[in-house]
Amino acid sequence: MPLNLQDLVDGMNARMQRERAGSQLTLGHLIEKLEAMPDGAVVPNLKKAHSYRGYYVDLAFERGDGTRPAAELLAECRASMGKMFEGYKGGEFVMGELTPVWVAEYGCSGQRIIAIGSGNNLELAEDE
């Protein structure tokens, strides 16, 4: 049977994504954190979900000024679950529960979201 290079690349991408998911917040965990927040909670103004430039299979949010209601970000995260996003240079990528999340402007590299800490602040880290 001939070697299918796309299957090989897809497998490598999936393995590397699982490794990233072990060291940063995933879309599923972000949804869980937001669901656990009390009514009226606010979080940093993450908006405009898109395929992350660094790893097209990952999800990024742009950072806006100020804060936004956690319920609004939760709705945007839920809408991203299972949605297909176009990569920066093409390709289609479906976001899911184990998809790592980032803070980055569209087309730019950014920071990993590690956690939502005390005071609903984001804990961020540079890509390793």
C-alpha cells in the first residue's frame, strides 16, 4: 500500500496538538471555566475567534480593550466548538474540545492561554 503523505502530516499535527493541549487551556476547558463563573462575571475581552497562525489546527482570540461578560465569551466559545475555520494560508480546520487556545491577532503569533486565574485574569505564556 502506498504511503499517504497527507495522513502522515495529519497524524503528526494531531500528536503535536495533544502535546500542546497538555500544557495550556483547551477550548473544552475554557468552556468549563466560563460555565462555572457566576452570573454577571466579566473576563478579559477576548473576541473574533479564528484559526491560530502558529498552528492552524489551534484556536486564537484577539484581545480587545477592557472586559466583556463571561456569558458572551462562553457563547462565542460554544459557537466555535465543531466549527470549521480557514487557516491563514488555507486549509480547513475543525475546532473541538481538545483544541488549544491562544491570544493572537489574526495572522500573527501570540501567547498560550494557560489558565483563567484569580480575578478572572488570563495567565499567558510564550510558545515553547
